[in-house]
Amino acid sequence: MPWILTFVFALVCLLPSYAMAQQEEEEIPLETMSGKQIYLAFCARCHGEDGKGQLPEDMIENMEAPPPDLTDGYFSSREKRKDWQAVVAHGGGARGLSLSMPAWGEALSEQQIAETVEYMKTFVDQSKYPQGETNFFRGHYTAKAFTEQEALVIPSHQFKRENGITTSETKTVLYYANRFGTRFQYEAKLPLINSSGGIGNKFGIGDLELALKYAFFDNAKTLSIITVGVEAALPTGSETNGFGAGTVVAIPYVAAGQGIGNTLQLSTSAKLETPSDNKKGDPELRVGFLSMLTIPESKQGFFPGVELFWKKNLAKSEYMLSVIPQVYWGITARGHLALSLGAEVPVAGTKAFDGKIVAFFLWDFVDGGLWW
């Protein structure tokens, strides 16, 4: 009977397809899901399958904040994976983010959370951007290697007593930095200076500094980063009052950072100051080295450190070595507001001052406002 043979043949052909369809309809146990499967099954509801988080208005209205765009290269790369994992495990509140982000720590294993974060990172080519694992804390003299988007107020006060006369200088530097491209940063620094003692009080602006830097190497696994840059100090300050060099000063530099596990950050930089008019000043080498303890896992808390600063006049035998014990205070859970306070003490060479108080207030403006 040909029709029976045809039926049997069709049944044999259809059975595998039917079995596969039945298997696909069966739910995959959560504990066996991969990071991609977890994201598509749960995270995509808010963040979107494409990671852009573009939700209907009625859904966004019920959220404390709209989901971030995971395809934004700056957003995706500037924070450590451990911070992302903490948010997935403990919810948005763990890092001061939206409470609309739920906690998954009880439902997912640490491995699954790590795999989910890695999948979320695939929406951006991470090799194009310096990774958040190398975003180390800032010091007072050592140039930061990571490219940033931040504003700072940097006050300092130094004093010197000589021949029975005490002179002092208070300086407040207004600093702004922003990123462009994938690995570039531009910045501007304007000092406001007030000196007292001797012939009286003087106040004015110092030399405006403009800078450009490029993070050409970083490795998230070895916690290493290297940056090159150049600064240009323009003669906007009064040379007569001692607030400016009176000439353009070019300052090429190199900066690097190295993390040691989760507890120590090492940063260093070397700058070469070269006045365009050698009659206005001598070339000078400035080297900084910063060591910071990072015992708290989050960016909120107190982080002690010590910095060494050495400067050498390359035309003379003059030099100065100073040590700066300091403490960095991450004020908010996101770490976007921070305060640092230190004391600079000259320990060798020609002492330009007897003591100096250094500080800065930092606002990482892309991560939050001044009041939250």
C-alpha cells in the first residue's frame, strides 16, 4: 500500500521536528541559564534586547529613573565590572542608583551575575575605551591616567617663615575635564591666587592651563593603564606679582596606574615644564607617585593614601622632595562627589615653603548632580 509507506515516511520526518519544538517550549531552569539567556529572559524587559532601554512612556512613568543606554560607550566602560555586579546582585540602591533596578542576588549565582554583566558589556566594543577597572582615585600632584568627565575646586594654602617674616599664599584652582572620541580628554585649569606678607596682600589670576591627553593602553585584567598628554600654560597671570611665568610653558607628560588586587592602587606621572622663553624660567622635571588603600568595595567611604612629589630644576642643582599624606572621602554611594584633604611637607632639597595644606572637591557630573 503506497499510501501507508508515504504516511510512515512523513511521520519519521516530522517526529524530530516535533520533538525539537516541544523541547524549545520547555522552560530552561534558571540555575542553568547562561548570562545571555538571563539577560534576554529578564533584563531585556526594561533594558531592551538591543540594550538601549527605550521603553514606552507609561512604563517609564512608573520608574524612579529611565533605564540607562547600555550602548553608550562612556557609560558602559567607565565603571568597574564589580560595581555592575553589585547593582545586579543587590539592586540599584547598592550604588546609589535607581531603586527601580531590583536585586537578583538570591536568584542568581555569582558566576551567573558575572556572565550577565559580561553580556551587557557586549553592546559596546570595550577594546575601544579605557576600562573602569583602571579608573583609579585622583591624587594632588600625580596626573590621573584615566580619561574623565568631572569638575573640581582645588584649594591650597602654603606658608613660609624667613627672617622673622611669615609669608603665605592661598590658591584655588578651578578645573574642568571632559572626554571626546573613545580615549581622549581635554581639560582647563584656572588658578585664583592670593598672597600675603612682605609688601602686603595681592590677589589675581594665574596662568590658564589647557591640556589634552590620550589613554593609549589599558588592561582590565592586569589593572594597568598608561596615558600620554600635553599641557600648555598661557601667560594670563601677572608676572610682576609672581602669579605667572610671563611666557607660554609647554608641559608634555606621561601617566600610569597599576592596581594590586582590590586593596591597593599605584599611580605615577612625570611632567617636563619647558618655557618657550628661557629667560623667563628654567625647564623643570616634576614626578609624582601616589599609593592609595582601597579596602571598601564601593566608592563611598574613606581611602587613605600617601603621595611623593619631586621637582628638579634642570638648569640648576635645585630640587625639592615632599611627602603628602592624604585621605580621600567618597561622599556618595556612586562616588560622584568626593573630598580629599592632605598636608604637604618638604623633606629634602630647597624648601619653597615650610608647610602646605592641599585639598580638592570633586564632582563627576555625568554620574549625578551636586545634591544627590
